[in-house]
Amino acid sequence: MTTSDDFVTNELRITCSDAVALVTEYLEDALAESDLDRFEQHTRGCQACRVYVDQIRRTIRIAATARDESVQIRPANFDALIAEFRQLGSD
């Protein structure tokens, strides 16, 4: 039997596609509190999305270490890369 509480809970859940779309804002600590709660609830229960978030975190760390003097990334290129990551989440 479905209760009104079940309906509200199901209504507030996000999908994996939603999580992908929100990951950049999540990692930038820019999600609204309601979205943050839903995102974290989803990733607690979804191993695939936890792996995805971890992969994006590792990618960001690797990209950050590439900013030493031996590897020159122009700011415009770095900004374009970040824009591409954001676009991936919105598709």
C-alpha cells in the first residue's frame, strides 16, 4: 500500500541523470540545500553515482596538479575544459 509519505519520498528522489547534472555544483559546494540532501541521499544508495563522483574528484585533482611549470595550460583552455564537464552534466 502506498502512503502519502511514500509519494513524497518518491517525488523527491533524483535519478542518475539528475545526479550527473548536479555533480559540478555539488563539488563546488553550490547546490541548494534541498538539492544537496537529495543528491547525497541518491549517492548513498547508488554505487554507480558514487563511483562517478569519485572519478570526477580524481580528475579535478589530476588537472590541478597539471598546473605546474612543466605543463602549461592556458587559463582559457582550462576554463573550456571545465565548461565541457558542466555541459556533460546537462546533456
